[in-house]
Amino acid sequence: MAQPHLSVQRAQVLVFFALALPLVLLPIAAYAVDASVTASAYSRLVEVSARAAEEAVQQINVASLRSGAGVSIDVPAATSMVQSFLRSAELAARVVEVSVVGQVLSLVATETVVLPFTLFGAPEVALRATVTARIAPGYERPSSRLPLPARIF
């Protein structure tokens, strides 16, 4: 009598996995892949946007500097630098806004990512990165990376 009871339990487990695999585990795996693709694309967008903002903030308004008005950012040159930097990074990113207030440049970029699996919601996700960069002439305090003076040796 132990044999029929054991085969019935095995059949129940087989039916459970036959139902649980496509209904629960596969959608969870698809969601994990979609989430990892989205997180990777967002990370790449933020990295490239931050590097573009750092390059753009280095576009100094030479006329303002020569007239003695101080260091300021050349807005048209900075905007052009952001556009060319994002194009060279080969992203499908669009620049939404480049704004300069004083010595701070703010950049907003968006990118649309197509998801490999579309089990939940829309087949694509819109990502938005907001980064800022500041120009700082000279340095505010000595760096620990400066070489040691020769008199120490």
C-alpha cells in the first residue's frame, strides 16, 4: 500500500511545478531581466550625462574673463558641447534642458529604452537623468594627492 501513496505524491509535485513554472517563475525571471536592462541603461545615462556636464562647464566665457567680470560659463558653447558629447557616446539620449545659473550648469537628459520582455505594462521605459556641474577656478584647499616636498626625504 505504500507504493500507490508515493506515486500520488510524486504526481502532485509534478502538477504543482507544471503550473508554478509558467505562472510564477517565468514572469519573475522576465521582470528581473527587464529591471536589470533598465537599471543598466539608467546608470549609463547618468554617467554619460555627468561627463557631458563636466565637459560643458569647462566652456569659459573668455570675453567676461578678459573684461575682469570673473569666470562664467559660455552657455551656447556649453550647450553645443553637451549635444556633441551625447552624440559621440552613441546613446539614444535627448537633451531636454541645459541651464546655467552663475557657475553651476544643470543638465536634464532623457532616453527611451525598449524592454526585452513586455509581460508587465508598456514595452518601453522613459528614463530621465538630472545632473549638475560647477566650475571652480583654482582650488579651495590643498589636495592630499600633491607630491611630498623634497626636504622630507
